[in-house]
Amino acid sequence: MEAKYVLTLAAFFGGYILKRVLVSRNHPLPPGPSRWPLIGSILSIPVNYGWLIFSEWEKKYGPLIYLDALGQPMVVINSAKVARDLLDKRSSIYSDRPHLIMGGDLVGYDRTFVLQPYGEIWRKQRKMVAADFSQSTVPRYWNLQETQARKMICNILADPSTLVRQIKLRIATIIIRVTYGYYIKSEQDPFFTSPMTAMENFSQAAAPGSWIVDFIPQLKNLPSWMPGAGFLETAKVWRNIVTEATWSPYLWCKKNTELGTALTPSLCGSVVSEANGEPSKEEEELLVWAASAVMGGGMDTNMSTALTFFMAMILHPDIQEKARAEIDSVVGLDRLPSIADRDSLPYVNSVITEVFRWQPAKPMGIAHALSQDDVYEGYHLPKGTLCLPNVWQVLHMLHDPEVYPEPMKFSPERYGGSQAEMSKVTDLAFGFGRRVCPGFHFAEGTIFAIVTTVLATCEILPAVDASGKTIMPEIAYTSGTIVFPKAYKCNLKARSSQAVAMLTQGAISSE
């Protein structure tokens, strides 16, 4: 009986190995830079601004580029068609996440559904969020989004140097409010500062190719005092920060939901209420990290998009004026725009879509992982391959230059006001397949409120120096999982005293 068992196992593994050999022999790996014994092509993998380098490589290697990092297979996807074919149409095998040692095992971001492996825990977390931020439920948050947009513009108008601070504070206020029923009191509020620090750390911890421990997992077992093991102390500090940022607002929400003092509705408050104030340990663990994903997934990306919008309007005053004229024509001058006006403002929507396309907040997306061997266009893609969607290149190459001239140019006119054309961008900008962002309807509402509020009430102008010379922003971005425009200055000029009065009145919260 034992010999028969051994023979069965040998036959199974022998057949498996033979299948792998035949597949790899009949189907070559995709093209890519030269690979060296043991280390593969790790010396060629860029640490910073990978999306720009991979985009250049597309000219040499094509839309699918193969890399090997110390035995870890990776492919970079440089084409909208390939991204859709693999990540959307074959999502059943392309929806896993890579096992990140730094961002996951050591820091703990893999407890959220953003980095959670594809499976039952991921499904339950995502279902919680999707139910609260579906297209039919997000209108209940419109008043909050509009009020915070008005507060933002009021404060920037009073002091343009607070542009970045106000964008951070107001977007964070929106997200913390809808997630926990808590209203941020100031920039010093720990429910604001702690999540912001955690999100800054995430951008570094999850950046592809940034940590050698992700390619040599055994390094995580080094003593922290050893030279070169400083990443272990960094990971320890970051883990404490993300744990604090995740649990503290939830525990506040749980307590104050029972007391009736938490604002409603909110994601965590709704689940706690349905459980009569006592969710099970399993449900609580799911909820806490699902809520953390909402914070992480919404804060930085919305901030990046808003900052890119302001920069684009400074650089393109003609586009700014055209969008403003549409708002004046549709909304009039006697009230402020509402998110309910979206369907009536196609050019404004085109401007927002072009912001998503022109400078995406996550230019390399977040890596997917292949759960089984696959063959695409004659190329062998091994099980476990990390699939890196070069969102920056995908969105820039989405529009054939023969159809839409100058794809690198900021041009809302390329969509012709067509929602179908705009959807080609948003369908890619918010993720792929089963990993698409469940809160994208909510995110679009926040950005729309900011864009229409500032255009209806102010002119967005470049800053001037002491001699009166105009200071135009440079189109330059940070590097990381989520990127931001490098520091620039702008001015806001109120269109009229009536506009200021409406802003001031509209900034008064009704909650």
C-alpha cells in the first residue's frame, strides 16, 4: 500500500513537471531585458519612476515585458488591450496579490483587502465596502462632499499657501466621516495625523522593487542589529502606526455608536448597529481592516487627483474658462453646483476624466499575481508571476494618435463629451477585473464637488513672485505607489462678492 502511494505521488509530480517543461518549451517567455544566472534581471528593474522607464521599454520589447527578480517572474503590461485581456477577461486567475514581505508580513498592510490574497476573507471585506459605496447609496454622502469642498475653497481663497494642507484635511474629513462617523476637528487631530502617516508609509512599503527582502524573504529573519537590516526597525515602527491608525477610530466608532453620539450613516457604524453593538470577533476583524482599506484607498489617490487638477487649470486657462462657462450656463450664478448636476455638465466631466488619464495617481497600479500557468499570444506566463499594469502607459496609449492626436497633451476635447469615451479611461484608472476599486463612485463624487465648486466661484491663477513675475508649475511628480505633483504655488481669485457669500454659506455643515 505504501509503495503504491509513493508511485502515485511520483506519477503526479512527474506529470506536473513534464507539463511545465512542455509548456515552457512550446511557448517562450515574453521578451525583456537580459537575465543573469541566479539574479535574473533584477539589476535592470528601476526603483524610482518605473512607469516612465517601462514605457520606454515598450518601444523595444512590446506591450508585455518579462522580468526575473532573483527567481520571481514578473511581467509589465504596457497596453490597454493586454490589460483587459488578462486582468479583466481572465480575472479568475489574475486576481491574486503578490506576497509582499515588507508591506505585508512585516508592516501588515496585507490585512486590508487592497493587498489581501484573493479568497474568502478578501470577498467578505470587499462586500462590506461595496455595499456602503454602491452607485445607489453614495448620494446620501453628497451633502458632506459638497460642504467639505466649499470649506476647502473658502480656506484656500483666504490663504492660497494652504492648498495642499486644505486638500489633505478636507478629503480626509470626508473619508473618516463616512467610514467611522467621526468629524475631524483640526489638522492636529490624531484621527487625521495617524492615518496620513500610515498612508505615506504604504506608498513606500508597497512600491514594486523597493525592498530587497521582497525578493529574498529569508532576510526578514535577520537580527535587527545587523548591518543592512535597518528595514526591520522601519517595518516595526510602520506596523505600530498602521495598527494604531486602524483600530483607534474603529473603537471610537463602536463606543459612540452605542452611545448614539457618532454621526450617521457610516460604514463601521452601520455594521456595529446591525450587530446590536457586539459584532463577532471574526466580523470585527474583517470590518476593522476593510475600513482601513477605505482610508488608504481613498485619501492619497483623491489628494493626488485634486492637486493635478489645480495644476492643469493653471497651465490651461482656456480649458478652465470653457469648463466654467458650462457651469454658468447650466447651473447659473445664483446657486453653487451640486453633484446632482453631473449628467448636465459633460465638458466638466471630460476635464475630470482627462485629469485621471493625463497623470494617474497610481501610475503602476498595484501588482496582480497569476494563480496558475497561462499562455497569452504564444507566450508562457508561469504560475506566481507578478503582473504590473503600467497604468500611466496604458492610459496614455489608450487613444490611438491617429484618432486622438497628441495623446500626451491635456485635452478634454478628445472625449467629445461622450460618456462612453470617458468610461474607457475610468474603467482603467480605478483598477482591473475583480480588483477594481469598490469606492470609485464615491471618489468621483468627491472630485466633482471640488472641481465644480472652485470653477463656479473662483479663478485658478499661477502665483507671482516678489517682482510680479508669474510662477508656472513644473509638471513633475514624486515616485512611489501613489504619486503627487511636486510642490507648486497657485492663487485663487473670487469671481464676485456673491460667489464668496455663497461659498461661506455653503460651508456651514448641516450635520
